[in-house]
Amino acid sequence: MAAPLLQTQDLSMHFGGVRAVLHVNFSLAEGELRCLIGPNGAGKSTFFKMLTGQLEPTHGRVLFRGQDISHAHAHDIARLGIGIKTQVPSVFDGLSVRENIWLAANRLHSRDEARRVVDEMLARVGLTEAAERLVGQLAHGQRQWVELGLVLATDPKLILLDEPAAGMTHEEVNKTAELVREINRTKALIVVEHDMQFIRMIAKQVTVFNQGSVLVEDTVENIMRNPQVRDIYLGKQAAA
Amino acid sequence: MNARALNLIGLGLVGVIGIAFLVLVPRFFELDVVLEFTVYMIMAILALSLALIWGYGGILCFGQSAFFGLGAYTYAIAMFNIGESTVPLLLAVIVPAAFAALLGYFMFYGRISDVYLGVITLTVTLILFNSINSTAGPEFHIGSARLGGFNGIPGIPPLNVPGNKRAPIDLEGMFYLATAALLATYFGLRLLLASRFGRIIVGIRENERRAELLGYDPRAYKLATFTIGGALAGFAGCLFANWGNFVSPTIFGLAQSAQIIIWVIVGGRGTLIGPIVGCIGIQWLTTALGANQPSGGSDWWAKIFANAPLIFGIILIAFVLLVPKGLVPTLGDIGQSLLASRGKEAKRLQPKRAEEG
């Protein structure tokens, strides 16, 4: 087996007395698409923040292509090739859609090349018509597409998607699943999602987080049959 | 009409008005008015320096006067020691820029958040005020330049034609120089903001975290912006020391620092022309209010109107509450909504005409 693209070793994050992520050993192969599931507060978003340099882990290491990035700056990690689409779209609200995508494409491309990449990306995420509008004035769903366009335009090797299908209509969910599969042809992905229908459409392998640790890792089919997994989700529902 | 065309028309308009101003003012006004306009132009460069840092870089700097004052003092001290103005002029830009770079390095690489940036920059300028203020004794001198403490440094030699110290620039020449410098600064900043660098700093202002996750190091971009702003403020300070042939510690004071912020708020953050308009408007008001000093009468209205800080306070509060975007952006919005409503009407009329035809 080839060396993993991403690996975490004993990765932990404590906030004061709260242990958000605890001893996580996680491994992702080149070109793999992995789903992360788990109830709210299971540590998925904290895990993503450590992978992208937004949080510095309390213990343990993150290795990207064998390089230790546990204490690297967020911008350096981005330059190495990890992109993230956050749960609440993090975009440049005061700028136009075109300017948003340009900011992503500019770092990699020359002037003319960047312009071409921006046009391509606008078409790919279906925002050519809205190119000159301010992102802050767009609907939530469209802002999600803007952010996805941003991330894709930086041409990362690994993309982290935090709840890409949240708040989307059934039709949009299908479109997103299709796009995720298409992206996976050239890039590795880790997708955090609650929507099991969506997960079934895209993933083979699923990792379940619970209370900061990895509970189980298996195929989609087995995960859906796993009584322990059902318990933590049902338990959450019963509590709600 | 698209945004690009409007942009070009705006640029052209500023150019035409600027050049007309440059050519016509000395012909039609007395020297005292020309002198007054000169200081407006110099202060407008100072306003632009904060417009860049705060309006585009998103860095709340309460101490822009620190760089302004350093520029003025550096020029004065270097001039007394050197006697020819080319090197002092350069130093008056380099020293404040280097100081801004050093201060900025600790602030941005130390991850100091927005509000504290304001506190630190304000404190720095007040420290400079107090330090320079207490250098009145003869023992405080740099080379042959006495610092003079609260008395300031009088009789600063004026700029000369580069390389020829026997050809000083006269008062009218200073007007031309200041106005041309303002225009050059304005157009230079427009170019800078249209460049890759400019677009990235605006992106960082909009969403620093996102910019970081795209691979930009916000600290480096902010530091560069802050340094450019410091250099511009220093340059304005050099011209200011020339204008009055005098500099004193009040240049670092709270009143001076607050004024720059008021210019930018009144004129409009996130534009370049706004702070110029705000600066000139407020300065003109200061002069007008100063001219109406009550002559000891009991007319208390006159006394209130002569109290410039009170009037500025009212203006500031009124703008923050009622016109939070500032003058120029608000006028722009009004213009745009007028255009848009006319556009809609035109669209509504078109089908009718088609049917009629």
C-alpha cells in the first residue's frame, strides 16, 4: 500500500478542561473519498481546524504527504494543498463573485491564466450569470457554491468539506453529490455530513466520531447496520 | 453604464478638477488663500495615508499622526544638519516607514487584534508627544538641530530644487508641489489598489481567515500596507514642516490624531476621494470657525460656533449615527439608486413601445 496522503497520530485538542478531540489516529489514502459522521460536538469541526492550521493541536501530529504540519501556519498548509469549505460559508461578502474566485486563482496563475481559470470556475459552479453581483447579496445556497468555487480554484490535493449539503434542497443535494464525485476523480476529499442519503451517494468508507474519538471505521453499508452508531444518533434524537 | 466605465469617468474627473485647481488657484486668489489651500493639500495626503491603512487595509490606526510628526521632525533635524533638502526629504519618508515597519511587525506578527491596534497606535503617538515635549533644554540636540521641546523647532529651511540649495522653493512653488504631490498620491494609490497587491489586501480586510485558508499570509500584507501608509504620512509631515517652517510636539497630539480619523469617517471609509473631501471640508470649516472668534461679547451662539472641537464632536457623532458610510459612498449610493430607478422605468416602457411600433 502506498504511503497515506494524510495521517494523524494521537491527535488531541483540549480547550481548558474540555477534551474536544482525543487520541485520533486517522489515515487517508491518495485520491480517497472519506465521510466523517458523528453527533454535534463529536469533534469533527475541531479536527478539521487542526488539519488546516486554524488550531494548534495540544498533542499528537498531523502528517501531510509525510510532512509534519501540526504547527504550520494556515496559509502554509493551504499552499501545500489542503483546501477547506467551512460549515457556514466563509467568503468575501463585500466583493463580487468574480473577485472572490479571482482571489483564489491569483495565487497560482499569471494574470491572463487567472482570468481564464476564473471564467471556467464560474461556469463549473453555475455562477456565470451572477459573476458581477456582491456575494453578500446572494442566497445561502449560492454562497455555498461560491465557497466551493474558491476552494477548487486553489487546486488543492485534499479538500475538506464541512456539511456541504446542509440547508440544500433535494435537487441541490443531488447536484452537490454529483460534483463531489467528479472532484474525487482528481482529488482526495474528507466530507463531514449528517445526511445519510447524501453519504450513500458519495462514499465507500465512513469514519464515525463520538466524544472526540474515532468510534468505528467501516463501509457505508456496515456503518448503517452498526447498532452502536444507531445508538449514538438515536440517543441524540431522544435527547433533543 | 457598467462599473468600469463609471470608474474611468471618475478618474478622469478627478484628474481634470485637480489640474484645473493646480493651474487656476494661484492666478485667481491672493497669496494668503493659496497658502491656506497648500496646507489643505498636505493634510489631504495625510488623510489618504489613513484611507489606505484603515479604509482598504482594515487596520484601525489611531496614531497616524505619529508617522506624520516623525516625517516633520526628521526633515527639520536633517535639514539643519545637511542644508540641502534632497536627503532630508528622503529621510522624512524612510524613517517613518521604517518605524511603521517595526511597530507593524510586532503588532501583526504578535497577532494583536483590531481594537488593541487602535490602543497601541494611539499610545505610541502620545508617547512621542510626551518625549519630544520634554526636550526643551539645550542638551537635547541632534547634530546642530535643537529639538526645542514644547517650543518646537522654528525656522526650518524650505525645500530646494534638488541638488541646488541656493534655489529654495517659494510659497507659490509649495502650492504647486503640494497639489501635484496630492494628485500623484491619489493616482498612485488607485494604481496600487487595482494591482494584485491591492486586491489581496481588500480581500484580507473582507475576510482575513478565508484569505489565509487560500494561502495568503495576512501578516505580511498588513505589514506592507501599514509601512506604505507610514511612508505617505511621513512625506505629508515633511511638506507640513516646509509649509510653516515650523514643527512642534502638538503634531503628535491627541487632537491631531483624532482629526485624521474624523476626515476619513466623514468622507467615507473604503474610498480615496472621500477622505480628501472630508479633510478639505473639515479644514475649511476650522478656518471659517476660527475667523469668527467672538470679541468678548455676550453672544453665546457665537462662542459655541467658535468652539471648533465641540463642532467637530457634533459632526463626528452625526456622521457615525446618520451617515455611517461617509459622505462620498452615501452620495454614490443615492446616485446609483437614481440610475437604477431610471433604468427600471426605461425597461418598463420598452415593451409598450414595441407594442405600439
